[in-house]
Amino acid sequence: FYDILWKMKDTDFFIKTTDILRERKIYEREIWGYSAYHKDHKTFSELVSNSDLPYRVGTFFESGLIKCSPELSGFKHLDYFPMINSRAHKLGDLTNSAILNVELRNTYNRLLFTLAEKERLDNNDYLNLTYYYLLQDRINEAISIFEKVNPDDFDTPGTLKMQYDYMRAYLDFFTGEETGFKVAKMISKKYADYPILSWKVLFTEILDQLEEFEEGVDYDQEIDNTDETKKKANLKKSINLEPTLHCELEGKTVKVEYNNIPKILVKYYVIDPEVMFSRTPFLNQSTEDFAYVKPMDTQEVVLDKKLKTQTFEIIEKLQNQNLVIEISGEAKQAFLTYFSTSLKISINENFGELKVSDEDNKPLSQVYVKAFSKQNNGEVKFFKDGYTDIRGKFEYAQINSKKLGSVTKFAILAMSDNHGSTTREAKVPPNVATTDASDVKFLPASQMNKWKQQKNRAANRKTRKG
């Protein structure tokens, strides 16, 4: 078009040329540039719209020559599903907390920059903000923003009526407990047969949760693997049908919490506490080894299907023995360590000291105590043993070496001929001072500060001499 540019100052020729090019969907910036010379409003508006000016004046800028489009902002609404945040609470400085998901953070920032340029927000903007607040688990803020939406504006066709209804049903889980989640139930039933599968599944999930909340789960119901549209529902049903088993000791009683387990087999292994402790000090980590040993006795306990928690007594003839108890059912296992003991141990972790007493809180002397330590690298080592003094006390963490620096925790065995035995675990004492002679000493808080001051003064004297 360079050869005809010299004729563009002719008004008639310019208008005819631009009309022909416009009809043929051809845009030539050099020709359109003459619109300013001819004061051609229409052509000049097209020139401006095809320049970078719309990106520079703002997403929602409007004038007689230019009308910007939200698409120019680069913001596009994106669905993030499933969006699962690893932390329910922020760590550190909340003012500098960021969205960990990079894509979500970028999308959210683009939304904020876009909305910041608008003179006023509309219902669609409020829905967008609500959605992105929910993705960040900012529930209270999402509810506050959602309350600004005018529901009457969604009654006309072509609006985000369904999206608004889903958001309303979802938020009812946080606000509708007093009404029995009536709003969520009413809305979800309306869309239960919605023809678009992805939306139908979302509303069906709400109904499923409400049904489970009101009636519980029918564990006898078989899983339907033939219907492809029910894959997600089948997965949830499979989770509900998965057996679970958790056991705790309460004195001579075993408390069992369970799901989908009709009965359990209980195996009792009699143990020598000292031998077992010396071999595996941190008992909770190694009790599974007893699965390869013949038990001293067994019992079968039938569990009530209607209950979720049940208890049973340890076999009476074994209640005075030291035991490892294996509980199994439906391929689930749990191990408990039971000591027949009347020993009571109180541990002062700040100073690495324990006190042993009987059931009447009378201090017990000459009780054998053995301590093992776990190192930073996971290695378990013998640390110290000895006997309690007349006060029933024993300093399990005090030795003349620097071994304590590499210790992460202690396993402690206390054993008495008359009162039985028991084990405990303890943290590393924080109130420790290391002298130049490499001795480890435990100091009260007042002496700790005094010791630090003396050490600082000694260091200052060395510096001045140097």
C-alpha cells in the first residue's frame, strides 16, 4: 500500500479505500493513520483500538473513540478442582502470607487488578471473588462477599443462575447448621437430574453429604461398578466401606474403635520387659515383630456392627503378666504394650530427672532404671542405667560426656521386683550446660543465667588480653 499513500490526503479517495479494505477485512495501519488528517471519527476509533493504547488506559475505560474490553486484562476465570490446601492455619507473618499454588496466585492477582479498575462491582464480580476466597479457605470473607450478591438479577435467562445456586448451597454448609442445612438440600434436589454431568455430580455430592449427615452410611450397600457416571460416588462409597481399627489401653481394659470389622482376633505374647526393652527400647516401633512368634493365648471378640467403640478385658490369667497384645481384623492390625505394674513415674524433662513412686505416691528406692537414647541419625544406643535413690529419683540424662548433644529423645525402663515394670519416653532436657571439662551439668534457671554471665565475662577478658 506504500504506492498509494500519497493519495490518502484526498478525502474521497481515503474514504473509498478504507471502505473497500474494511469490507475485505484488511487493516493497514499507515492508511488508517490518515484518519486524524481527515477527522474521520470511525476510522480513527479503529486505529486506536488496534494500537496498544487500550492496554495502557485500563480494562474498563470508555470514551467516544475507544471502549476497552475485560478480555484485554488477561484475566480468565479458571476452575481449580480439586483444590486442597495443606494447612488450615497460616504460619508466620500473616501480612506476607502468599497463595502457595502458583497458578491460582497468578489468576487471583489478575482478578484483583481487573476489578480494581472498575468503577463498581457487579454480581458476577462478587461471585468470582467468593469463588477465589473459597479456594483459599477464607470462608468468612467468602460469606461476606456473597451476601452482596443480588439474587433477583439471576432470574433472567443467560445469567449465572446455576452457579449462584451452587455457591449458595455450598456456603449453607457453613451457615445452615441451625436449620439442618435446609437451603443446601432444597437447591441440590432441584439440580439432581441436571443434564450436564459435571454440574449434576457437584449437586449430587452435596446431597450425599447431607444424607450421610442425617442417616449415616449404609455399609451393606454394594458398590455399583457398571455405571461409568457413578465413578466418583463409587469411590466415596469405597472409602466408607474401608475397614478401620484403632486400639488403646485403659488399665486392664482394651478400648477398640472400629469401622466395618465384624470381629477381631486378640493374641497375647508374654514378654521379659528388660530383655525386650534392651533389644527394642522404643517399643512402639518394633511390636510388629511379635507377629512371627506363637502367642501365649488368644481370644476372639465379636464387634457390634451398630457401635463404633467397644471394650474388652484382658484375659484374667494374664493380667499379672507383661504383655504385647496383637489385635487384628479384616487385614488391619494394632499392637499394644501392657505392663502389670503399680509403679508411678513422673518425669521432669527440663532437668532429665524422674521420680518413681507406688500407688500411694510413696517414693521407691532401689528401683532399677535403664535409659536408651535415639541419635540424630536414628541410631539407638544405650545411654545410662542405675537405681533410684531414697527419694525415688534418678537422673537419667546426666553423664560426663558430650553425648547429649546428638540425642533427640530417651526411652526409659523402670523395673521393680515387687511393683512390676513400665516404660516411658522423654525429650532431651533443655537446661543443660557443658563445661570446659566436657561435663554435662543441669542447672536451675537462676544458676543458668549466672553461668552464662560468668562465661561471657571470661570471653571478654580473653579478648582484651588478645
